[in-house]
Amino acid sequence: MAEAKLALTEVGTNEVEIMVFYLDLKAGDDVYRAYYGVNVAKVLKIMRMPEQVMTPPEASHPAVLGAFHFKDRGRIVPLVGLARYLREVRVPNDSQKVIVTEFNQVMTAFLVSGITRIHRMSWSEIGKPDRLTDRYSGNAFTGVVRLEGRIVFILDLEKVVLELDPQAARAFFGVRLKVKSDRQVHVLHVDDQQLVRRMVKKALEQDAAFSVDSAESGADALEQLRRKSAEARNLGVPLTSLVNVVVTDVEMPVMDGFTLCRTIKEDPELKSLPVFLFSSLITEETKHRGESVHCDGQFPKPQTEEMAKDIISQLAALCLKQ
């Protein structure tokens, strides 16, 4: 389902398809319907509640309702009560559905009250949640958009899974970089998730040769790069003396990573910069999308060490050509 849906949007046009679903939640004696969205590219299947759900171990996160056998992949998949994760109380209904997702090489299922439809839109239409929403939700949302007169919160699935799965979290934050460079490497890392920005900066800067600046969206990164370009012109030095490589996520409000990469490669002053995609959406089946915007490398999260090795290798090769 995911790849078929993803193919409906062209690469580098800053478009995304969001599947909207809802939770019927208790509010005192009343019930209200809250709307949420996820990137279709992360959805494997929408299904009914499994007939058999195994009881979770005592050590599980309180939002984990159990696990079930997902026959399509022959895997045991944890089932998460999304309302419980959001510290809400869901009102049971007959239309409840299970959304099975896969990203970062992890499969997780979420129990929701129902599905509405898929919306195709520009990332520029999706804004960042305000600070009050972030505090209320525990930073559970990566974006917010108005659709058909409703406020829809885009769920930060990566953050949810990292909290629910300690092993996945260790894979992200337990990186021990074993790459050494004999030259200084200035990296601009682009990701809308603060946790991931901190993780990548910490991982790469274990080697003193790496220095990492961060940006929270493609638009923010592009603004920083153009300032760096102007600074380089004023100093009479090449841009690569200030920044050597861009590492970017794909999914981001305002401007996505594909569009950022395409824009860099089409800009006369920026096109020499190598661009690496670092995203939970990258698989062998989807790498052609990054290739179509002429990226220099693609790595699924959390392969930070493999990415660092490729960065060093490519920059060394570029130095030999100069």
C-alpha cells in the first residue's frame, strides 16, 4: 500500500499524502472527536482489530495493549493504544481500526477509532505545532494542518516508537562512531525532530573532525546555506570552506528533504555541495526517489556510522579531483 500511494506524488515537488484518522475521546461526560494524520509512506495496512492479541509483559510501556501475529509479514507486531499514549481515554466503537506501520526497520500497529481519507497536499501547508500544543502532547506531533475545516495533528511516529521500544531508542542514541577523518568536515544537518538533531550532532562530533550545525526544515536549511554562500563571497573563499555537506531528513513541514535536495542541485552557487538523505522512509524499493533529485547518498535511520563513512569517502574523492 505504502509505495503505491507514495508514487502518486512526484519527487521534489514538496508534496505529501497524509492519511487522516480520528480518536473518539472522553471529555468529562461528553465525547469529542480528535483528528490526526500520518504519512501514507509509513502505512503498511489498515485492518480490523486482530482476533487474538497476546498480553504484553509487565515491563511494556502502558500504551502497549499487547502484540499479534501479522500474517502478511509473518511477524509479531506490538499493538499500541494511541489514545492511551496521548494520555486520553478512548470511547469504544464499532468502526475502530488498526493502522500497521513500518519505518526505521520497525513494525508497529496503532489502534484508532476510525479512518477518514487520504489528502494530497504540499508540505508548505503543514505548520509546526505551537509551544502550548507541544507541551500538552509531550511533543507527540510533528506538524499541524487545517483540512476540511478541521485541525489535524500530524503524529510524530518516530518519537512514539522510540519511547515505546527501548531497543530502538538505543540504536538511535547508543551510536559509537568508529570513523576517523584527517580533515575538518562541516555538516549542516536538517531534521524537524529535536531529538534526532541532538542524536546526529552527538554521534558525528565524537570525532573532533566533524562539526555540525542544525536546521529544522528544508526552508530553514536553504536560508542558512544562502547566508553561508553570501558570507563566503564576502570573504573571497569557496562555500566549502564554511560547509562541506548537507544531511537531510525527508519528511518535514514547510519544505521536505527531496525538495531541498533538488533546489540545492539546481542552484548555481550551491550545487557543488553533496547532499545525503537520512530518513526512516528510505528502503531499497524507494531509493530511486532520492536518485531522481540527484542526492549523493541515502541512509535509513539510524545508520549514522555508515553515513559518516560515505561522507568521508566522497569528500576525499572530491579533494583528489580538485
